[in-house]
Amino acid sequence: MSEVKFYGADWCIDCRRSKALLNAEGVEFDMKDVAESAELADEAEAIAGRKNIPVIQFADGLVLVEPSDADLRVALTERGLI
């Protein structure tokens, strides 16, 4: 299982940006498409406390909601993922 869970949707610009950063850095993640499943959308909202996506959850419990590229890069670096 991956260190990173990614809740998002293809139509979401912020999701596409964050996914592009993860892919460019070679970070493996479990994609959870909230557009395909109401259960996944509910799960993302429960984790984030709001409906915004992407929701990026790390194995150590850190959750980022709509992170900037800089914030996502810091979180990945601090966890030794990049």
C-alpha cells in the first residue's frame, strides 16, 4: 500500500496540478476518484472536514487540502518521499 492517499477528480484543476507534481517526483499514491463514488467523496470530506479537493493523506496522518505545490513538496520532502 502507498504512503499517500489522493482523493480527487479528473475535472478538478487543483487535483490535476497536485497529481502532476506527484507524478513528476515519482511518488506513488493511491488515487481515490471522488467523482466515481459517493462513498469516497464522503470519506474525503470526513478526513478533511470540508468538501474541497484534493485531499492528500499521508501514512503518518498528515492531511493536506488543496495544497500549493510548495506545501505539497515540503510535506513530501519531510517524509522522505522525494
